[in-house]
Amino acid sequence: MTEEMGNIDNAIEASQKTVVSREKETGEDAERPKGPVGLDIGTSHIVMAQNKGKNIHTIKQLNAFFTIPYSKFTKKILVDNEVTFFEKGDMFYILGYSAENFANMFNTNTRRTMEKGLLSAREDEGINVLQAIIGTLIKRPKNPGEVICFSMPGTPVDSGQSVVYHESIIKMYLATLGYNPISINEGLATVMAELAEDNFTGIGISMGGGMCNICLAYLSVPVITYSIQKGGDYIDQMVGISVGEPATKVKTIKESTFRLAKPPKNRVETALQIYYDDLIHTLLHSLQDVLHSSDKIPKIAKPIPIVLAGGTALPTGFKEHFEKALKEFNLPIDISEVRIAEDPLNTTAKGAMVMALSEEI
């Protein structure tokens, strides 16, 4: 019992640590962790987190791939240039950031192992590729049975899809590497990473590329969890269709120069504002409906915070747009404030790391 409480104290302490993050370097060996691991498996990126000294360290890899025809000569060139790949049949599968480099050279798009937050049914080799991408970040642990906590989406309320297959595939793969895998809802991971000073009570919303994950937690217990299958990719696609530009070009503009806090200067920025507001309203409408239809909501003595994480919450002015839209909805819970996570892109991995520490055996 004493050891168990010690693990929880370590987890709470970790939730208050700073995240030191970096991208996976081409040709860099995967980590062989000693100690619990957090793993954010997102549609756009996979992020691995470890507790190291005074900080939590994260490494990020692009969840994407690119295929080219097999040849012995090409293989030598790929190896000599430390390109991350594996071969199957008559194809090379270029992985992660290496895939992005190839796609840019060929002026085309990378392919993804996941779509709308779940394994893509359109990619026959998607599972093998996802496992290989995870394998660029982690090897077998130094001590067999290390806890690894990986992020899982909530059940989508706007489709009939199940998360069971997705979760089982990932859990089986991590177990074959020698880990003790557990899953954490992505919205709950946001709560675990950001709401220590609020006794892990509040609403965590993780807004990624494929979906938005929502969790109402009370004293760290997930009371309500769900997702909507709209996120950053939805914005890119709809803006692209509306203005006649490729979604990849829209994504570049969105992530580099776009600001929700400023009036739009052109058609692309106007469309981006429209579809950001559309996503926010869709999310809040779902939150209102789900909370009003639930009989599980605890009686909470004081207002609770909403914390927003994920790449889709990054544009300057997003918080203000969210707060303005929130006033239009009638939630059965009083909200004290809306916050943006300290490190939105790494929040889920940090929260998974916190949970892994608390579950350490």
C-alpha cells in the first residue's frame, strides 16, 4: 500500500514538471526505456514521453509513410542516407519524417496509418506501418514488464465506429515488445497533465488532427468520455474544397501564418475562421447534448475549468473564440475558466506518462 501511494505521489509530481520536447532525427536509434513510458498515438504524430530527472522528455515522430518501388541500388542509397524504412514485397515503406521529405521531393502527399483518430481501413499495410513507426521511437524495455500507457480515443458520438479493434491491435503489439500496456483516454490524459492544482477535476479536451476527445473527470476519475470525428484535418479539407486549394497548402498556411485573433486578409484565412468556428460549435453542441443526456454527472461544489490541448488549439486567438462560443451553450456544469494547455502538442504524451507512473508495478 505504501509503495502504491508512493507511485501516485510520483505521478502527481510529474504532472507539474516541464516537458522538454524534440522531433525524431533521421537515422537516430530508437530508445530502450528504463521506467514507465507514455505514448501518444495520434493521427498526425506519435509522441513518446519518459520521466527523466527534473523534466519529462518527449520525442515526436510523424505518423506517415511513403512507398517507392524496390531495387537493390535504391536500398543501398536509403541505407547510406540513414532513411527510415522497411521493405515488404516489391516496395519500400519510407517512415515518419523521412516520408515527408520524399513526399515533398515528389510534390505529393504522404499516406497515413490512421484516419479520424483510428486505424485506417483504406491502408492494407497500415497496421504493419504503424508498428514500424512506433518501433522508430521505442525498442524493448531494459526491464521486461515496464508499464507503457498509450492514448486511446473515446467512442465517437458522430459515427458508428468502435475503438475496440484499434485498442486491441496496439495493446497486442506493445505486449510483444515486452511491455505491460495500459490505455488512457486522450481527454483524461489532458486532465492528468494539466489539472493537478484542481485535484484533477475538470473537462479535458484534446483537439488533434483526426478528432476531438473530451473527458469530464472528477478527482481523476473519468465520468464521461467521448469523441467527435472532426479535427484539424477536417478544417484543412473543407477549406481546401471551399477555396480550391490543396489541403496540404491550407495546412501549411494554418500552421505558419494564420491567427484567429486577427481579421482575415484573404479567402483562405476567411475560410479558416469559418471552419474553426464550425468545429468549435460542433464540439460544444456535442458537449451540451452529452452532458444533458447523462445521469452520471457528480454534484461538484464549485465551477470547474476546461483545458484545451492538441495542435488544433494552437492558433493565437483560439481560446477567445472558444470562450465566445461557450456563452451560446447551456451546460449543466458551471465553468470557472477556459485554459490552453502549457504545451498543447505534448499534453497527451505527458498525461499518459503521469498515468504510467501511477500504475508502475
